[in-house]
Amino acid sequence: MTQKRSGKQAPGWVFWLLIALAMPAQSALEASLDRYNIAMGDSVRLSLRSDDGSDPSDADLTALREHFEIIQSSSNISTRIINGERSQTRELTLELTPLREGSLVIPPFEVDGKRSEALSVTVGPEPTLQATDEAVIFEAEVDRSKVYVQGQLLLTLRVQQAVNLDSRSISELDIPNAYVETLGQNSFQRTINGRPWLVHEIRYAIFPESSGELVIPAQTFSGRIASGRRTLFDTRPAGRLLRRRSEELVIPVLPRPDEYPAATWLPSSDLRIEEQWSGPLDQLRIGDSITRTITVTGEGLQGAQLPPIDGNSASGLRAYPDQPLINNVNSDKGVTGIRSDSLALVAVEDGVYELPALEIPWWDTESDSLKIARLPAQRLTVLPSPGAALNTGDTPAALPGNASPAVAAPAAGQLQGSPWPWIAGFCAAGWLVTTILWWRRGQRPGSRPSETSTVEPDPPRLLDACKRNDPRLAREALRLWLREQGHRGSMEIWLREQDSASLREAVQELERHLYRHSLSDGDNAAKGAAAPSSEPWDGSALAAAIRSLPKKAKTRRKDSPLPQLYLSQ
């Protein structure tokens, strides 16, 4: 049975939104064609769109008329109000027919300083028909005589009619051992031997799953010739029924070439790999995160065929991958598969880290040769945290020559009138009085023992957050608990000190969940889409790891005077 792609995959505009975010702002004047391969006598539809209030009808069409005849033109204005903001789009639609064969260029148009891009259309010779009186012709056509396994084959089912038809239908395409993707339908006018025809096309992308032969069975077209006026009570079928069958097509399917390396098989007409970074690579500090997004685009491939990208990082960088974005974009040229992998890298140690180059082998179906898509190596610089930089100032610098490290005595004039000697004397006297009082208190008989306790072994705030499965509250409670214990280093250093595999795994899972959630929120905010649903965080593992840590027992001081503390050392 033929396996068809359902419409549940992400819409095509997601891919174009990703491309728009990766590129500079595009021109406000956009030109597009409904087809890029036509024949002499065919009509093609050119659209000029403007979203900044300028009128595409003001464009100069002189250069266009050198290669095309304008059959018909129409204008349209649409207004949208989104979140209280009003936008207006103007569109000019031109129905064109080529004046000659070959590769013709539709020139760029300029309106109010905005310029569209040039477009290219290929014009073939006028189709020929056998001498026949047939008013309806049905045929099947493929874009190539052979195809590689899992490669793309384009099939076009075409109905040409010289009479008006009602109730048109085509049998469902059923190809064993192949995926079939419906690309869309199109209608246009064609002139053959001076006779006008109305043409309807349905295009499919077929991906054979095994080598050998791909058999495309004959398809059936049914329709009725439109009759004249009919009365309200006329129950007879409208017009004469017509049935046409296309030819059966047999296409050789080539196996994977022997010289292809041990990698994912990617037969494509063009494959590209690109990357984006959320910030500069030389300004990271310990604890900072940066997101790397790698996008692979394959012409003639489905998004599911593209391999996952392993943007593995160095030991001083912790990686948190996000869910990949996989999408298909259908066009007149077939299927374009896109896969985007995002990776959040968190700096845990300072230093310079080299991320290796990424290479993806693929098979060029146009030149029938092996090619490599490559991303160059990247270097990340992680600087110490600002707090660590301040601590380096505790070490005195070396003194030049025979200078003594002692502080130089101030000049006599500087001591006169200075309050510091009096302040120092007052502080010394206060310290002496305090020491005497403390010593006398320790000499009192029956003095109650005092308790000195470390931070609670089982922090209630952290355990409560784990019980509530609240990852953000748990992370803040964990950081606060470490500060209360006097720990001033990074989380990584503390985990090394504890030497607990379960604790490390639980903390990493907490951070992985938070970074993945933060990354999804940021990406969807940029795309204007809602954040995808994610599994809730389970705090039981972290709570169990915290409870399993060695407890620092509370110590009770004996009823001994203060001097005995010094004697016991």
C-alpha cells in the first residue's frame, strides 16, 4: 500500500519564518510565480505583493513585456487587524504567456524605493498532440527516467480539456513500497495549434523504499461534458460521461552506491547546513549559556530523512539539547526537508574550547556524485566569573628591588590631626573588655551548655520544592542552601566535593529541564507561537539524593571554661 504523508506535520510557514529570522529583513515588495516550468502557449501567474502601503500597480512593466505578453491583470487590497495593529497588503496579479522559448528572466520591479527580486522561468516548446478529435486528454508524466532508492520522483497527472467539463475526478494514486506526498494542484490555459485548452495538473512526490522497479499504475480520469440549460425537473445525468486512462509507468530504482560512506543515505539535488548562535562566542563567563541552532535543508528529501546533528561540546561546557524542529515545505519543485537542532551550552569552567567541524555526506542526484556539506570549527572563550576576578586581588604584587613588603611609615605630617590612632586604641580596649567578660562567663558554675549547629542536614525549603515538583523553586532553594552552608564556589565544584553519582544526575536533570523549558519559551516567543507541552519535572530523585548525603551532626559543647578550649588543642 502507498503510504501518504498526513497533514499533521508543521506548516511550511514555520520553515520560512526560521529563514526570515536568520537573514536580514527582506524587501517589502515580493514577486512570485505559480509555476517555474512552462511551455509555449501556456499561461503563468505572476504576483506582486506589498505590505508597506505602496501600490504594486505603479511598477514599470516595460521590461516584462520584452519576453511576455500580459493577458490579464487584477489588483487586490486586504486589511488585517492583529492585537490592535492594522496592516494592509496590496497585490497585483498578472496572467502572462511567454513570447519565446528558453530560460526567461522576470526583471525586478521597483515601487517607492522598494525592489523585488528577479525570477527565472523555463519555457519549453509547444506541446504536440496527435491528430485526433479528442476534446479531453489525460496523461501521466515523470521528471526523470530513473531514481535512487529513497530519492524523490515527481509525477504529474495532467488533464487537458477543450470543452467544459463537470464532475471531474481522478482515481486515487496507490503505489506499493513507496511514500507519496501530494504537492498540490494547478490550473492554467494553453494554446496548441491555435486551439485553446484548459489544463489541470496534480503533482506528487514519490519516494521509493526499495531498489528495483517502481511501477506507477495507470490512472483513470472521469468527467461529464457540460450540457446546455436544464429544467428544474430534469433528473437525467448532466452531459455525456467521459473516461480516460493514462499509461502505466515503470521507473528503475537504483540502489545506494558502493562508494557512499557509512552514514545516513541522503540522495538530494542540494543539501545545505547552516548555524546560528544566540550571542558572541568570546564574551561568555562561567554560568552563562549560549544557544547553538544548526539547520539542515535538503532539496528532494523529507525532513524525517535528515540525520540528527551532534553538536557535542568540550568538557568545560555542559550541553542541553532541545527537541528538534522537523518540517517539510512543498513547492512546484518538490519537497524540501528541514531539520533544526538547538543546543544550549552552559559554561562551567573558564578556558578556550574548540568545537569540531561538522560534516554531512550526501549524494548529488543531479551530478551523480558524492558531496560533503560542512560547518567549520568554532572556538568559544569562557572568562572567569566577576567574583572570581575580584578574589585574585587578595595576593599582593611583588615589590621591585629591595623594597620591604611592610607598609611604609607615613610622614609625620600625615599623623598629625589624623583620627585613626584614637579609633584603633578604642577598638583595642573594646576587644579587651569583651574578652574578659566572655572568660568570666565561662567560669560561672552551672552555666548552661550552649549548642553550635551547622546548617540543617535536610533543608525543608528544598525538600518542599521537590515534593511540589517545582523546578524553579527547587533550584533557588538549592542555591540558598549552599550559601547558608558557606559554599561560595560553583555548583560543579560542590557536586565534585559530594562525590555522589545520584546527586549529580538529579541536579543535571533539574538544570536540563530548566534550560530546555527556557529555550522552548524563547524560540516560541520569537516565532509568535505557543510553547510546546513538556513533561513535568519529578523532584523525587533530587529529594532522595539530598537525604542520602552524609549528615553533619550537631555538636554539644561541654561545661568547661574558655581556657580549657585552648588547652585541648
